[in-house]
Amino acid sequence: MKPIRTTYSDVKSQIRQKTHQVTNREKRQPWLILHLPHDSTDIPESVRDQFVLTDAELARELLLMTDTHTGILFEGAFPDGHVVRCPVSRLVLDVERFEDDRLEVMSSKGMGAIYTCTSHGHPLRRELSSTEKLSLLADFYRPHHKRLTDATVKALKQFDKAFILDAHSFPSKPLPYHFDQNVNRPDICIGTDSFHTPAYLQDAFLSAFSQAGFNVRLNAPYSGALVPATFYQCDPRVSSIMVEVNRRIYMDESTGERLPTFDAAATRIRDCCRNATLSFG
């Protein structure tokens, strides 16, 4: 089986071309770090044998678990921002989990940094050796977090502030592994951190999406906002917020194909993020 690869890089130039004109003030956001942890579908051939799923089963699991098209949805909003994107699928390794399963609540679902179960609780992988686990962490987890930390350090050195926008999407119906099984899901979920999300920034994002006609919920069905461990709970110059977009807004969840209204939805989402981010200072 050849590696399953995302089309993100193929459309990246198109995003910049389609992004509508913004003011000079809106363009100057070099302290912003756009984090894209879950939009890749890449499963390197070197780790394919770890998975017990057939090709068809793996493709289905990728469709359910990938934050499909989030790179396209968000990146055009911030021409001067720094993008930190995980190059491999979260099924290979999830960079948003704690490295240590003892600290990770999702490890109880078989979904720590290295998943052992599917979204429906079935076996995903064969049992890995300690060497294989360490290799996954060394090859994918730690380099990703170094890139995120380095981008944050650079912003702090240049501007004495950094803002991480953690970009995600979510299925319109909860999957079996989700803790929140409420079927009444919002269009947009805003996730915050009590230390790293200032109240004015939280309010700006809630207001921007609400005024644009989206049904918005705070910290439900998902909560939190990612911050590199070096700065977590100790450096108030680093701010973070998570924006989760319901996939029903922009894609056919049964196929992963974009809806005919995709471009209009993407423009609305980018405008909301850009307008809310103007409050950051």
C-alpha cells in the first residue's frame, strides 16, 4: 500500500490567491502561530504494518478521525502567520496528547499519543515494542513540539507576545470514543485555557462567530487550548485559543468531499478568526 497523502500542499497556493483583500493592519500578524495538528492523512509506508485494519477499514477510520480541509479553511486568514502542521495522520501519532499516557485522559480510550484503538473502540494496531513506540515519539512527536516551541520562542523574542490558534474540525455526530455524547452539536466550538486565554480574546472569538450567524459554544463538546510545555501555566505572554468547526458546514462527511458552499463557508470562518484576532494585543 502506498502512503495515504493529503492534498493540502497542492492547494496551498490557491488559498493565498482566493483570500480576499485585507487592510495593512490585518496583514500584520507575524506573532500568530496557526497550529494544524490533525489535518494530515499521511501514513508512511514504514509504519503501515503496525495497523491491523485493511486498506478499506483504514481509509474509513481516516475519514472519521481527520480534521479534513482545516488547513484550507484557516490558513488563508493569516498571510503573515507561522503555520505549524503535523505532517502525519493522528492515527500514526497524536501530537495533541500528552506524551506520557499516565497524564493523558484519552489513554483510557486507547487514544493516548500512540493510538491502540479506533474511534469505535476496536483494535487499531498490533502490540508495539518499546523500541517502536520510542521511534514514533522521536520521529514525529518531539520534532513537532520542537517546531511549535521554536515558533513561539521566535514570536516572543521579536514581539514579546505569541498567539497560538489551534485549528480543528469535528464530526456532526459524536463518535463512540467521545466523552461528550450530546447529539446537539454547535457549528463552532471555542476552546480556552484558564491561564493562556484572556477573557477579552475569548469574548472576541465568541462574538465574531455569533455575529456571523454561527451557533457557538464555549468548551463544548471540546475544551482546552494547546500551549507548548515550556510556557504552560507560567508565561502569560503566550496566549492560545482553540477553534473547532463542525464538518457539516463545509464537507460531505460520508466522502470527505467539499460542499458546493465550501468557499463561502471558508471565507466566513477566516473573516471571523481574523476579526477576532485583531483584539489581540
